[in-house]
Amino acid sequence: MKTEFSSPKAIVRAWHVLDAENASLGRVASQAAMLLMGKHKPIFSPFLDLGDHVIILNAAKVRLTGRKEEQKLYRRHSGYPGGLTEVSARKVRATRPTRLLLEAVAGMLPKTKLGKHMVRKLRVYAGDKHPHQAQKPAALALAK
């Protein structure tokens, strides 16, 4: 008996919409990562990109529990000595609210070329409108 794998041409990619309004950051990110990897499909293979496209709306209204608004730090480095920049989640939400969800989802995907390819299928919008109506995305309720 041989194991059958999907060919790249046979993969059907659906579009899903997640509404992050008043939802916990981790719950939205884990649901999106599962959809991007394709773990919800019966043909899942960890070394193939079988996932779907995901649109996340209302990223500016995602909920951070506890004192994460002040204590959670987002870091980046310029590459120069002393070039580390740390910004709190409150300031990131004020300037670039989509970054909260992009980094949370990217952290849950594989840290390989495959993971970088998966994160390209993620679209995050701060408001409740998106330009992907032509793809007929299906609205998904978050697991509570």
C-alpha cells in the first residue's frame, strides 16, 4: 500500500475571513495558523503547503489580556551595535495595529522556507473592510 500525496495542481485553496473584534490575540492567531498550514484538511502533510488563504479583519480591536498592553514588547534590530529597538504593544497598536496579528501568526508557523510561504497567504486589515470580495471568502466563527 502506497501513501498518496497531493500534487501542487490538485490543491484547492479556500478563502476564510476571521473577525478579531473583542477576540483574544492568541485565539485568533492560532486559528489563522491552523488554516494557513492546512491542519484542518484530511490530506494534511507537514512538509507540504496545503493551507488556505486567511483574511483577518478588525486587527486594531483585538483584545490583549492582563497587563500585556504595557508589558509585551516588540523588538527589532537594525544590525548595528546598540541598534535594538523595543516598543510596547500599546504603541504598536496605535501606529501599526496589523503588526500585532502578523507577528503572532508568523510565530506559530514553521520557521522554514515553507513557513515564509505560508505567511504570504495571510492578509490582515485594521478595519472591517477588505478588497478580496472577488474570491468569495467564507466567514469563520472563532472557537470559544
